Amino acid sequence: MYFKGKMDTNIDNEFGKKKKFSIKNMKIRDYLILGVFLIFIVGGILLFAFKGKDIVISKEYYFIYLEGDDLIVVYKDEDYIDPGYSARNDKGVDVSDKVVIDDDVNTSVVGDYKVVYTLGDTQVVRYVSVIEKPIGATSIYLSGEVTMYLRIGDEYKEPGYTVIDSIDSNLTDKVVVKNEVDTSKEGIYRITYMVTNSTGVSTQVSRTVIVMGSNISISLDSEKITNGDVGINVYIIDNYFDYMILPNGNKVSDKKYTYQVSENGEYKFSIYDKLGKSQVKSILVSNIDKVAPNGSCSGLYGNGKTTIDIKAEDSSDISKYVVNGQDYSSNSITLEKDYSNVSVVIYDKAGNSKSVNCSMKEDIVKYSSKFELLSISPSGGVKMEYWLNVPEGAHSNGRLVMFLHGDSEVGSSSKVKGLPQVQFPEKYQGDKYILVAPITTAADWNSSSRVVSLKAILDKVADEYKVNKDEIYITGFSRGAIGTWNLVNTYPGYFKGAMPVSCCGNINANNFKSTRVLAISGSTGQDAGYINCMQANVDKIQASGGVARKITYNRYGHGETQQKMDYQEAFDWLFNKG
């Protein structure tokens, strides 16, 4: 019942007389009676209308979206600029103008602050950190997503960026943007942003844009080699997407999902839409390496320094070597102190590491006199004296040279001592090789007992002075040249090089395949008779796959050759230095 204006009626008064009634003449009691009457009427109507029905009270819901980052860093005494926001109700209507902002940011004081955005029962928070301005610091802050997804044919729209620099106030306009995004082709693209401040300091950041050929993008969170797990990122843009079957068989309904894997291999994802259609996307993971590298180490110490040689291999390649806590990129390392023990750790590019034992040997610290006369009496051999020269500066892992004299020096230690000093003078000792000059008491180097003694001398010197046994050489003159040919022939592979001078010998060319041979003779007198034989031996060695050379000195006869030959050229070739 709805009332408007005045209500007139005839009511009998207490005296039985009719009296004209009006709202104006009503008393308080009359108002109360009328109010109760109206409540009953309205209540009855509502009960009738909603009988058997639930009463629903509508409520509006709001959504607030922050632009930019949830955390913003501002330097002290600089302005804080709100990146912006938007708000919509549950019907999609823009209600951004109704948002109430509570901002307590004070950029004059270092600290952390909150900016609270409120609309109805909805509230979101942005955090602002005010920090001291570092000297020379430059930062580029990207607006929007750092990783963006586009379909083929979509237009890329730059979300923007801001530069904060401790020296220059406005560098945003000076940012150089390199954008190679091609939305006509599927792929992963990088956009780089670089700026240089007035001090010359350059800063660069990047944004990733993934252009999808379909509604599904699948990529690795990192393509760098690693010894950890790798995440496979699946991103789906499809309004009809229903669910996805992961490689492990699990079912998920997330449009953006990261699947962690710990092993290399091919991983397949089955995507289903609400119409029941499906497609399979696969990706190959090959950047996981959880196997430690293999390696070994050897070293020398002495004379105030240590040299380390590390051999290592790994499927992801070696990244560094750590020796005594210090990083090195090279596997050949020199330490300016003597270390009998060293700590060696090998790291691969995946981050795996392996500690290896380093076999250390002491470098030569004992030096003989210019020529020291020694002797040996090996089992199966004869007693044999020999001159030994270990030049100062010689070191382990170096060369050992044996010289065999001719007939005129048989049994004479003084003559034998004089010959090497003439034929191998100090100026030819740049390689600091150790020299031994045996003395025979008979005009014979080839008897089995003398061959045993010669081999024993070489083994003894090599062991005592830690010679590199891959760097043992032999040379001889005249009768000594015959002994040179014979000793190489008797011990194939023992000698790195041989230099017979002014005489020949019978050989099996196959025993010389791993020995460099330099055959030298004069061209007159007795030497002329050896030229063809020595050349024939050289030819046979070359034919068998070995390395050999013949040098003939014209106008020199027997005896002159060893005195006047070019020893520098000879040893350079013998030692394979050129």
C-alpha cells in the first residue's frame, strides 16, 4: 500500500458522532497504529513473494592489476614515480578511478615502504625500497614481462624501460635498443637494451620474445651445460585448452607449467583441448652433465720452482684447474716455489669437479763435475768406465746423449774425455742434455757383453737423474758409428735419435721406425767408402716408414769430418727442432 498526499475518511468519535479524519489531526498513538499496520502489510507481501525461495544479496567484486614490478628500487632524494595500475569489476567494467592509494614513500629517508591500492574488499601492495645512490651505478628497469609470448603474425609492442643512474639524471632517451624480433617466423628472440653513462660505464639487459608457430611454446629454462636439473617450460595460449599429460604420465590443467628433468633425453607433452583434439610437443634435453671429469697429473719440483702438467677430459669440456687453491685456465702450470705435494682439482663446464693425485718428482739438484769418471759392472756385461757430464741447469725430463769413441781412443780415458769437449762444446749445450762417453778396452762395441754394459750405463743415468726415457739419443765416430748402428738395431724403440759419423753397419730397417737417424760422412779417403752403404741404410729406413737423413761433407776425410762438421745443424735436426 502506497500513500501519497492526504488521507480522508469518516470515523465515529467517542460520542458516536462522525468526525472528519486527516493526517494532520492524528495523535502519536495513531501514528504507532498506522506504522504497525504498514509493517504487517509489507511483511506479508515479502513473505508471499519469496515463499520457497532463497534470498540473494548481490555483491560486486573487484580486481586490481599493478603495472611494472612489485618491487621498485629508488635512489635516495629522487622522485618515486608510480608505474600505474588498473582495476575492473567482475563484469569487466573499468573502475580504476575508484581505487584508493595509501602511499607512505619518503625518498629522503633510506628504507622500505609500501604502496597500498584498495577498492572495496580488494587490496594489493607494491613495495618500494629507497637506497643510497652508489657512485657510477647504472640500472635499466624493464617494464612489462621479461619473457613475452607472441603468435606468428602478432605485432610486438615495446612495454618500455627506465634508466636509473647515480650520476646522470636522464639516460632513458639514450638507451640503444637492438630488436631482431621477427614475428613472421617461429623462434626465440632477444631484445637488448644498452646505455652508457657519462663516466663510460655501460649497462645492458635483455628481454626474451618467444614467437610461437602454434598455440604451444616449449623451451628450456637454460641451455647452458649444468650438473643440476633443467626446467622445461610449457606455455599454452588457447581458450579451449583442457589439460596436458606430462612425460611422467601426470595430468595437469595449468596453461603455464615448468617440468623439471634430471637426465638428458627426449621429453614429450600431450596437450588436449575441450573438443578432445590433441597434439604432441617434444623437446630434446642434452645439456645435463653430472659426471665428474677424468684426469691425471704429474709434476717436477726443485731449483726453486714447480712445474705441473695436468691431463683431463670430460664430455662438457674442462673449465678450470685449481692448484693449491689457485685457479688456472692452462693445464701446464709453473709455481715459483718448490712443492713436493700439490692439491689439484679439475672442474668441467657443468660444475662437476674431481680431485686427482699429482705424481711429483724432484728435479735434478745434483750436478757432476765437468766430466766425472765412473764405472759399472752389470750382470751379463763387462766392467766399463764412462765419463758423465751433467751441465748446470739440466733438469729431469730432459735429454740423455751417449757418445761412442773410435779405435784411436780405445782404452784411453783421457782421449775419450777430450773428444766430447771438442765435439760437444758448451755452445751446443743450449738444451742442457746429459752426456755419457763410455770407454772400451777393445776395438769392439758390438759384443753381447759390451752391448749389455752400454745399455746398463744408459739405464743407470736415466734413473738416477730422472731423464725422460723418450728422449735418449746415441752418436758415435768410426768404430763408434758401427756401435751406434748396432745398439739401435739391438734395442728397437729405445732411442729417440741416432747419429752415426763416418762408418756404416748392417741393420734391419724395421728396428729403426721410431728412431730419427742422421748419417754423416766425409767425401774423401776412407769416408768415401762409407757413403753408399750409409745412403742405402737411410733409404731402407725411409722405405720402412722411419725418418732418416744423409749429410755428406765434401773435401773432408776420415777424422776431419767429426772435427769440422756443423754440430749445431746436426743436433737441431736430431732433436727435431727444425
